[in-house]
Amino acid sequence: MNGPSINDADGRSSADLHCREMAARIDWAVRLRWFFVLASLAVAFLLPMVNEPLRAGKCFLWVGLALALTNFLAQRRLQALVVRSRAEAGTLRILCLVQVVGDYLALSVVAYALGSVETPVMFLLLPNCILAALYFPPLQSLAIALLGLGLVLLPLALEFVGLLAPVIIFTPGYREIIVSSPLILGSYLASLVCCVLFCWYLAVVIRRSLLANEEELETRYKQLLAVSRQKTSSVLHGAHELKAPLAAIRSYASTMRDGYTGPLPKKALQVVERIGVRCDRLLNMTSDIIRLGNLQGAVRVDEVFHPLALMPLLAELVAEATAAGQGREITVHLVPPDEEVWVLATEEHLRTLFLNLLLNAVQYSRPGGEVGVALALADNQVTVSVRDHGIGIGFAEVGLIFEEYYRTPAAVHHYGEGDGLGLAIVKAISTLLGAEIQVSSEVGNGTVVRVTFATVAAKVA
């Protein structure tokens, strides 16, 4: 499930977190309900085989089919809400309420088909009471639990007033013993009511504890976001402040190197050239810091994306990467797909993402190596793979390479001029575009980076 990006610390972000968690719980409950569907259908076919009343088998059959239909509709509705990022707490609670009441009705029919008091099947309403208590406020969940209790006991009440014929399946005479004695019947019903109330109370206590923990986590989350935002703002401010004087120093060094201030001794010229190289590296790093900070502060819903053709852009970037690798005779080749592929993005984001990946592949390839770029279409998604045969990354280090300023010891030894921000920028852009990025690598045998986008069928006019 892909939810909306959360980059702010306002109430909406914490509500989104809560809704996604609730949606995940409901999805788990929906999946679990399929086992009850299968069980109902299995019993429907088994009862006639053991010479039990055909009416009971038909009840289980209709219950199984009804649960299957409602469960299928609930699953589709939940998926639609999540995909459209429109899941709200109220909508999810209504969906849960419909499912719980449907289960109570199904259980009422099953209880009647199995002889009501002759079977403990009525106690199966307890799981739904717990589920309702976890999703609804205490009074609402209590009302839902009592409603379920009333629905499950409704067939028994209708039998007493003669509107329904009693169903006797198991031990003959067992029902008469319970029904004929008010004390036994009252004890049976009282135990059922006590179990329902106990489970409801226990679930309410658990829910309160969970809500308290969630509120504390949300508070800490907002505090962390505020600290992160303040840190990012300070870093960006410092990077902006450094960029101008660094550019001035670079300009002065170029002026001295080119002889505009008069001839320089050989050693002084070497020092000036080193100053220029160091200034270039620092300028590149400050530019990467500013770019990464802007990406981390961006929100997907605030960006305006357009359909862009991947092939022309990748062909241009492959040419740039090829030029960068000419000094070490590294070749970069692109395998075009059978048809043009369009993705929703901005050209700047795509250019930065793939240029970083291609230059990384070139930089960490051995002299005379080869870098391949390929596109694969499957399930209305396009995956762009960048493969090199360079130094590779250790298994324990693959999960760390997208962290800011992280570089493996082998990478530092092979190419000492990196700043450790390129892949962090790639990860930030992928998150912003809603793309998934995967890395597989083996030390000494190279690395494959795969970026998967949702495709756009054709260019939008």
C-alpha cells in the first residue's frame, strides 16, 4: 500500500498515520474473515454427509456466500480508499461497523442452525466485540457489543414466542434441560453476557493504553520533525552563506592561475591550482546540501508533475555519463524498450536522479568497464535498471548507502572525491516521485540499482 507523503508536523500528518494504521488493522481483519467464509462453506457440505438436517447445511451455505460477497466488497472498498489516499477515520469506522454487524447477523443464523443453546457457537461474538472496542469509542463499542448480543439471542427469543421452529442437532434432550429450567437458562445467558462485557472492558482498557502510546509517539514525532526542520534550515542557511565566498575564492584563484595578477612561481601556481580544486569540491558539496535540503522539505502533493518520456532523457544522460568515463575508457550503453514510456515527474528531478546513478556507476567502475541501462515494463510499471561491474557493495552496507554522508571504505579508497550525498539525493527524489528503489550488489562483481515508476500510457495533451 502506498500512502501519502508525510513531511509536515501538523495534525493532518498524525491523522494520516492513525488512518493508515487503522486501515492496516481492518485489512488484517478482512483477510482473517476469509477463513470463516471457507469454514462456513465446508460445514455446509459436510452436514448433509453426516445426516444432519439439510436446513442447517443451507444456512451455512447462505452465510458463507453472504460473508464472501460482503468481504470481497469491503476489501475492494478498502483498497480504493488507500490507493486514492482518501482513507479517513470516519469512513474506516463505517466500513468496520458494516462488517461487524454483518458478522453478528451471520452468527445469528449459524447459532439458530446449530440449535441455539445446544452449541457454544454464540460465544464467537466475543472476537467482534473486542474488534469493535478497539475501533470505536467506549460507549459506541458497548452499544455495538450489546447489539451483537441481541442479534445472536434473537433466534432463541423467536423460538420462545413460537415464530421460529427449534432446531435440534446434537444431543436429544439437552436443549430441553436448559430451556425447561429458568435457573440453567438464566445462568447460560448470564455467562454469555458476562463474557461479552468482560471482553469489551478488557478491549477498552487496551485501546486506552494504545491511544495513550499513540499520542505520545505523535508528540515525539512532531518534536523530531521540528528538530529535523530546524537542523535542515540551519544547514541550508550555512550552505547558502558559504557558497558566495567560496565562489569568490574560486574566482580569485582562477584569476591568479591564468596570470592576470602577474606571473607566479611554479610552487605558488601549484598551490593556487589546489585551492581551485578544493573550492570546486566544496561548491559541489554545498550545492548538493542545498538540493538535498530542498528535496527533504518538499511535499509530493505540492509538486506539479507532468508526463515525461524516459528514453530521450536517458539517452542524453547516457551521453553525459559516457563523456565522464572517457578518461578511463568506461562505456555506457542504453537498451531501449519496444515502446516509448512515460512517467509522471519533472525533468529536473529525473535528470538529477538518473545522472547521480549513472555518474556513481561510472565512478565506481574499473578502467575499461561497462555500465548498462535498461527499461523493463510489467504490470503497468516501468523499472529502470543501472548496472555496473565495478567494486560492488557489501551485504551489510547496502542498507546504509542512502544515508547522508555515508561512504563505504572501499568507495573512499576507490574514489576519494565523493561527498556521500549523491545517493541520499536519489532516495529523496524517489520518495518524492512515489518511486521504489532497490539495490542488489556483490563485492567485486558490481551493483544493480532499480528504480520502479508507475507508468503513464500516453502523453497527456
